[in-house]
Amino acid sequence: MNITDLTVHELQEKLKNKELTVTEITEAYCNRIEEKEKDIDSFNTTYLDEARNQAKEIQEKINNGEIIGDYAGIPIGIKDNICVKGTRTTCSSKMLENFIAPYSATVAEKLNAENIITLGKTNMDEFAMGTSTENSAFKITKNPWDLTRVPGGSSGGSAAAVAANLVPWALGSDTGGSIRQPASLCGIVGLKPTYGLVSRYGLIAYASSLDQIGVLTKDVRDSAKLLTLIAGKDEKDSTSEDKGNINYEDCLKNDVKGLKIALPKEFFGEGLDKEVKDKLYEAAEIYKKLGAEVEEISVDIEKYVLATYYIIADAEASSNLGRFDGIRYGHRTNEYSNIEEIFKKSRSEGFGDEVKRRIIFGTYVLSSGYYDAYYKKAQKLRTYISNEFNKAFEKYDIILMPTSPTTAFKIGEKSGDPMQLYLADIDTVSVNVAGLPGISIPCGVDSKGLPVGMQLIGNKFQEETILNAAYTFEQEYKFREKYKPQAINKSKILI
Ligand code: GLN
């Protein structure tokens, strides 16, 4: 048995049957990280010694009958923009290179309460701005399916770590696709919950009206499990909502008979890679065979979504990142003669190019004289986009569309041209603009052997509908049994 190949629910089974111990599981992951992390570069910081010690303590408690939680001793990776008390939390930025979080995000508290073990903080695009993880100030994470390609972004470290079996699952954040898109490019499952379902307290903000913490897992059951653990109203986040205690595993029925699925034709047109399109149509046929009703519809938003998203996201970012000035938060320059210079030099040294570009752009669209022309118009379009989705959900349960217009691209292929990278977000951003839940699951590989992702979007708080649809497809298609990321398994060191 290869321990690191197992899903969390499989690990739980083996723990329950006493086929495995917590120490064995942690040891297997720590060893795998020690062997493979240098090929993938998915972590900014690892906590392997701490993890090994924690595992021993948990195992002792289990042996003494003290802990009975189902998740005690399960390891996890956490994106480096989520505060975990005592850990370095850098947002992959020089600005926060030495920041040790003095408190934990609510999601991290919840995992801690279950005795889940944090193995490390995962690499990302700086302040979650990007689509390839190439914007990290520290390292470029590699795609485990092909080490010369990007893992997607901005939660690229989390996605690559899960795909390479360095962690069984991970947390990420998704402002415009940063969970779904890297999940798609790395051949795993990525779920972005409805805005408000999961507390954002302790998530370092990029664009507060779009940001959402979510999960990256090997399969849909694990997604449902991790969502169950982190969802819920939090007094510390006034935008979080109380939906009661839902166990999302209960909705996994393996049945989509009568489910109404819409394919928005605008997202299947120009710009979509032919092989990706073919895989999605094949997936739609599988849904039909399983008893779902699939129809092509028009959701006329495609031409507006990127402009709307980038205006709103950058406007909010320019405001959120104002606090990193070398005084209140973040890197402080060494030499300065007055306070103005502290601000200027600290921010110039601390932020990377993409972050600066967005702060400048965001400041511009909010400035007097341009506010009405850009920001206000974007807000109107936001309402229009939501309304278009609402219309679709009057008749359909789910929208099926690509997660990404292409499979994983080469490292360096788009990094010189920000517009090319923004275009790669075309399929994911509207979900955040409208506050909807979306999941990406693998639905095949292209002729290069790279995974293709399918995105299922639901109406607000309809996580159960998309999880069940994703699960039903997964049970039929069996992606994980058919395909494995060969590059990492073949890479230099053998397991
Ligand atoms: N790629 C998008 C951006 O750069 C989305 C990022 C995200 O979801 N954090 O804004």
C-alpha cells in the first residue's frame, strides 16, 4: 500500500480498522515531502518536525482512548495567505516575508479543533494575484503532470502538493478562480463555496467582496468532508451566513436522474481549446447517459466578465493593500529620511510587479473623474451578470462549462504578457462576481497527457447539488484509476 496515494476517506477507513496509525501516515507524508518537494516547490514553509511531534502526541492520546475525532492526525497543506498561529504567513510576498501570524484564521481553528496536522504553508501568486503561481516572490511551483508547466494559480502550491501526494488535501482561496483553475490544471478536485458559506476571518484580503476560502482534494467525497469541517457562520466575519450544520457528504447520492444541466454556449466558442471542448462535450454525453437533461443555453456575459472582474478586484485590492506601508504592516525599508519615504520605499521594495500594476490600476478606476466611467459601470455589470445567472437557475440546476480554456501551459509562456494571463481567467471569474459556488473536477486528459477540468456551477448555497453531480460523474468516469501524474512519480528520486 502506498499511503500517500490514499484519499482522506481511505486514510480514515484504515485508521479506524487499525491498518494504519497516525504516526505512520504523518511519517509517509513527511518522507514524501523530503523526497519530492524539491522537484515541485509547492511549499513556502514546511513544519515537518512539528508535524512528527504532533502525530506522536495524537497517537498517544488515541492509544489512551483520549481522542475519538474522525480527523485526528490527518495532514493538510494550507495556502500561505491563511493565518495559522505561529506559522510564517507570507502571501508569497517580500512584504510579508518574515510575518508570523499571531492568531489563526477561523478555518485553521476549526481544523486545529479536529487535531488535523498542518504540514506546511503552500506557495501562491503574490497576494493571490495571478493564474500560474509564477508571481510568487519566492519560487515557481511546477505541475506534477509535467514539470516544465505551471500548476495554475493562485493556489498553485496547494493544487500541486495534492496532485503530487505531498498532502492528502489542502486549503486554498478563490477570488476569481484560484482554487478551480489550479485544480483543473493539476487533475484534482477544487471547490469554491458560495460567498459567505465559509468564514474569511484570518484570510489576508485581496478583494473582499470576491474572496472565498475553499478546498482542494483528490476526490469529491474529500471535498464534501473538508467543506463540512470549515463551513459555518462566524461572528468574526459579518459576511458569513448561517446555513445550519450541513454534512455535505450526505448529498453524495450517485444519481443525477432528472437533473437539469445547462451548457452556456458563449463559453464554448472562440478561445476554447478544441481538445478541452471535446472532453466537455463527452462529459455532457455521460451526464445524459446517467439520466440528466442537458441543454445548450445562452448566458450572455462572456464579453463583460473579465473587465468587470478586474475593475472590481483591483479597486478592492488597491484599498486592502494600503495597510502594507512599513508602519502598520509589512516590510520596512532600511534607509529613510522621512515618513513619506518609509511608505514609498517600503512599498516599492516589498511588492512585486503584478501587485503594483493592480494597485495602480485599482487606484485609477476609483479616482475622481474615472469612478463613474469604470468602477460604477463595473458594479452595474456585476448586477447584470448576477441576473443572467439567476435567469439560468430558474430553469436549470447546474451550469456545466470549462474551468480553463486550455490545459497547463509552459512556465514562462505567458508570464511576460499580463493580458494573456487575464484571458486565462475567462471561465472562472463570473462565479465570484455573482457569489456562486463552483467545483472543478477532472474529465479526461488531452493528447499531451495533461488533465482537463470541467466546471459545475450551482445557484447560491446549492453546494449539495454540484457536489452530487460531480460525485456521480466521478464514480462513472473513474479519472484517478485511469490517470496519474507521471512526471512527479518518474522524477529523479524513486519512491
Ligand atoms: N487569476 C485571477 C486574478 O489574478 C484570480 C485570482 C484568485 O482567484 N485569487 O485575479
